[in-house]
Amino acid sequence: MRLLPSLPLLLAVVAFAADAAPKFADPKPQAYHLTARASEIDPRCKSHPEVGFVLEKDGKPQDVQHADVDTRVAPRGQLVIWLMGYSQPLADKVNGYGLHHIQVAYAREWFGKLNTEPADDPQHLGNIRLEATTGVDASKAIDIPAPDSMKERAFQFVKHLAKTHPQGRWEQFLAKDGQSLDWEKVIVSGASHGATSSARFAIAQKVARVVMFCGPRDQLDTWQGLPSATPANRFFGYSHVLDGGWAGDHYPRSWLLLGLNKFGPIVNTDEVKAPFGHSRRLITKFDVKGDANKAHGFVQVNKNAPKDAKGNALQEDVWRYLFTSPVDEVGAAVPAEPETRMNLRAAPKKK
């Protein structure tokens, strides 16, 4: 007599099969780097010179978008959207983890013109970020319609890739109704300004994960403490302690407002090995000769990252953890660190 599986078990098997990443069927497996202009994909795109974002400058296109996938690597079924300028080392790194990657052209240049925090508006920068990333009319300081937002440009780009690059199996990241991305399969990530916008976007839109290098900032805003569509355990932060954003309590304050202390203490990755107690708050004290600028860029994936004697990146275990560790595995909650100043509008207390 053959025993049939129970209904719950059968449903679990079906759900797993539905969520499993489709395997590549590429006759010539390889690493692909693809580009396309946002304005050629979607004719609704337009320039926003008032915030420094234009489609062309001096006869050169400024809206080129990048996509990367390596069909030689078993896919994880998740897409990284990078919210800063294109980084080939970052794309190669996440492709090596089995993740797809895109970098979209959207109005992130506003930060150079509108980076002020008025005393009477604790949501000022957060609302600009919300509008630039989602196209929602959230701020009077900027006017970014949906077609020029990160959210819509990412959707249109992936839809384009699904049609033009079947080897990459990009269609898996489209929602079943074909009207948006399947954001539960998306990792949003960035560094500094990009880390901050990643966090603000994820508060409004539920995503699979948020990876924040040297961020988030907006130290006088309070949006980091808003109710979040993305569960707090899906936010991961990594900073150098000599970074001015860390030394000035900008990042640790944001991490506390996001509630990341619920998942473990601040962990020094120089001393604790992966998986770092499953904490969401990672730091390094690596010797950067006291240079705050080097500290700011140190945590990011780049070609100048330090390597060991065998040529392996010293931060490899940290980067892999940030992008691939199971989000449901968390550390034990700890109290908020009392030394972190939460009200950065107030003058610091004299010691």
C-alpha cells in the first residue's frame, strides 16, 4: 500500500517548486553584461535638469542602464537593484553568489542640490527619496513622475530584459500579472546616498532584503522609524567606525530607528567570524591610516578592497553574509546603545 503525502506537506512541496529559481538553459553559459537606455525602453522617460538628471549631456547618453547575470552559476532567484553608479566589481560579486543584478538610471542626482534638512520638517529628505524611488507625489521640493522613478524604470528594464535576453531568465522577476516587479524577489542595495534611498524605499515597498553599505544617513530626519512594509530583520548594515557617518552617530542612530538591535548587538567583523551572530549591524575597524574618506569607501565591494596573501578579499565573508544569509536567522535582541545620540538636532553634551 503506497502512502500519499499529507495535504500540508503536498502544499509545501508545491509552494517550494513554485518559488524555486528556474534553472538556466543557456547553450553557451557565460557572464553577461547588458546595457540599454531607459528612454529607448520607455518613451515616457524625460530629463529633470532642475535636479541634475538629464537623458543626454554634451551629446552623450546619461540614461544607460546595466544588467548582469552569470549563467554558469546556479541561480538563487533574487535580483539585486543597485541604487548608485554602476559598479562592475559589485555586479561580478553578486553574480558569483547566483544573484541577478541591475543598475537603473533614475533621478538620484537630486542629492547634490537638495541636501538640506529644515528644522520644521523631519521627513524632508525622506520624502524626496520616496518620490525619486517610487514616483509617489511625496515632496514639494521635487517633481518625479512614476516613469522616471527607480521603481518604474527597474520594472521596464526587467521587462525589456525578459524579452531580449531569454538566456538570463529575467521573466522570473515579473509579477504574475505582468504589471510590476515581484518585489519579494528583489534585494535593494546601495552605498551612502544609495544605502539611504534603499532603506527609504524598503519602508514603503516590501522587498526580499536591504543591503546598506555606509548608511543610511538623513541624520535629522525621522523616517527611519516609520512603520515598514519590509520586515526589520531583512535590513543589513555595514560600516567602518572611522567613517564620519558612523562617528557622528548617523548610521548607528538610523540602525536603532530601524529596530535592528532586535536582532543582535553591533558586531566587529574583524573579531567575529561569519555568520556574525546573525546580527544586522556589522562594523569594521580595519586600519585605513585614520582616513575617514577611505573608511567611507572601505566597506564597499570594489577593485581596491584589501586581499590576503592568496588574493582573496578580506571582506568576502561579510559581503556574502550581507547578500545571501537566511533572513529568518537572527541574533538575540539587545537594548539600544545609550551612547548613540538619537536627537542630532540637539547640541552634543559636553564631556
